Amino acid sequence: MNGLAHTPRSINIRFYSAVMIGALLLMLPAFYNGYPLLNGDSAIYLQFGFKALTPFEKSITYGLLVWLSSLNGLSLWPVIFFQACISELLIIKVYTRFIPGTFSLGHLWPLILLLLSGLPWVVCQLQPDIFISIALLASVLIITNKETTTKASVLYLIFFMAIATHIALVPLFTVSLFFIFLFRKKFTLPANVVNKTTRISMLILLTITSMVVMGPSLLRSRQVYMLSSLLQHGTLKQFLNDSCNSNNYKLCKYKDALPANTHYFLWDENSPLNKEGGLGAMNSEINHIIHVSFTSHQYLIPYLKSSTIASLKQLVLYTAADSPPFNSTTDVYAAVSQYLPHELASFSTARQNTTGLSNVIQVYNYLGIALILISLLLIAARLVTTKTVSINIQLLTWFCCTLIVFNALECGIFSSLNGRYSSRVLWLLPLCAILSLKTKRKPLSVS
């Protein structure tokens, strides 16, 4: 029998076997650590996910996903496995759709290079960073969709779930998708313009609709992100220096002792903000400061300049993971102790909390940066010097680059600089480079 004459069932078995193998490979950092990787925010997702309460400035969706996929606190390993499976599923679906041909494990060998990127570390951390890439890959598959209605519906569901895991994804994808919408004709044939227009419009609508799931946390977070941004860029200090002689703001007494750490300023009980009653007690004063700061040229122009510089710095920052050690006095330790007490020993003896992961993370940083730079050169060379790169791969590449730039802008404006914020999206560049280098082959429908 001809070796290429495979039944759909045999192809599906190979496809999902590849997904399982790929998912386990993506979990290598967690296996090496001896436990899923946790950071400071992991405590919030555990606490509010298991209590089914909405965090003050975060979406409840990821916390609920952690609770569900941990099987109500049985273990955090299924959470990481779920993240790895859905990531690998979408990566392979993108690969097999854009590079059609006979499906086999050997067909996928270039994807092994992604293990050298920051992707495995993003997957293995208990935080929603990986869902930025999941949302992008799902949206690209939807825009280029040739699937049945059922499979398309699953992709829409994955996209909606991914967007709802983090408040920051709403403006990020609204802007990125709108940008792709404006240039959609560049990535489509005339006969398919209407379909792509409809699908991109639906994705934008779903992105905006996800705000309903986030509920009150989205409304409360406006103050959090705006105030932290004003503090980070020096605007708050400038405002207080100019205004405290003529106005009796509660924060005036702290104008010369404002902390540089925005997280400390917002949440530590001993911070200036919380000594005066916190966000709730100072609602009117904070709203007034935000309004004046963003409507006065005196403060807006320096703020925009500082935000631009911070965004450019964020664009080139890179670290594979942010996984510090946690001792028994930390919130993360307390959360694991309360909700997964049977895993406390594994968490305590993990490399993250004993010998540390800084050395291996540093090695991955060098590998990741080298891979990203090589990928950028290859992508530029292929897009500029050849016309054989398919329209779908061009769409994915420009979408990824757009998301990377807007991610840096969003982080530079509203967050403190952190290389982890870049690694969660920069791993997409090696994927685009791999796809752009592959030659076209005879199509074969899979999965």
C-alpha cells in the first residue's frame, strides 16, 4: 500500500500523539525544577481562584482555570500540562495548515528549535502569560479558517477564554486586531476579503465582550494601572511638588518619600497610599490627580516622553522566567500550604526554592536572545527577497510583530519594566522564521 495513503483516523492519532509528546517536552523546565514554576502573582490566582472571588485588579478567569485544571486542588501539575497541551495543539495546527504535506513526527522536527526559546518557561509558570500567545495563534487559525463549523467554534472558545484570563489582553488585542483589520487586504485574496473582514470583526467583538467576564475588576483596575503608571514615570511626584503648596492632598505628606516600587505603593500595608486608607478611601483624590495629569500639557508631555523611552527599553528586555525563591513567610508559600498542603514538600524542595534557577535561566536567556536575533534576520530576508512566502505566513508574521510592539508599549506605559513581559511573546518570532523557511508541498488535510 502507498505510504501516503493514510486514513483520517490514523492521521488524527499521529496528530494528537505529536501534541502529547510536544506538551511533555514543553514541560521540561518544570520537570527540572521538580515542581511548576511560581512567582509573586501565583498566590493571587490560587487564593481567588479557589475562593471564586474577583481579585481587585486582575481577572478571575485564570484563577478559576487553575482551580478547575488542578482538579480542585489535587495538584498543580495538570495546570501546567493543560497549558502545554493547548499551546502545542495550536502550534502544530498552525504549522500543518501553513506548511501542508504528509503528516508525521519527522515532519515537525523544526519545531524542536522552540525548546531553545522562552516558550517552555512561559508554559511552566503558574500565571496567564502563555495565553497571550494562545490567543494570537487561535485568532490566526480563525482568520485563515478552512475548518468545519464545530472546529471553528472551538477556536473561538479558546480565543475568548485566553483573552479573559488577563485584563491587559483586552486593550492589547483590540488595538492589534484593529491594526490587522486596517491592512487585511494585504493578507488576503480578493475572493476572501469578506470572510477575513467578518472573522477579524468577530474577534474584535469577542475581545470587547470579554470585559463582561472580568466584571468589577476591570472597573477597579483603571485606577490601579493609571496611578501606578503616574508613579512609575515620575508624574505623580511632579504633580505633588507643584500642587501641595496650594492643595491639601493626603499624599502631600509623602511627596518626598514616594516608593519606586509600584507594587509596594499599591498593596503594601505600610505604603503611603495604604496608610491613608488605600484606593477606596482616596477615590476622589486619586481620580482628580489622574484627570489633571492626563489633561494638562504640563504633565502629559513629560509623561508621554517617559512612557516612550520605557516602551523602547521594554522592547529589548528579555528574561526566560521570573521565578524567585519563596520561604515560609511569603504569600506564595502560604497559598500552596492552604490549598495544596499535600504538595508543600515538593514545592519547598523544588530547585526554585533551594539551589535556585538563576544559572539555568541565564543560559536560556542567551539561547533565546540568539534565536530571536537569528529569526529576525531570517524573517526580514525571506519577506524582502522572496515572493514564495505564503499570504498566511505573512499574516502570522505581521500579526506577531504588531503584538510584540503593542505589548512593549502597554508594558512600558502601565507596568514596571520586566524582561518576562517580552519573553511571553518574543518566542513567536522563531516560529515565524521556521514557517517562512519551509518550502511548499502538496496539501494534505489533517486533524
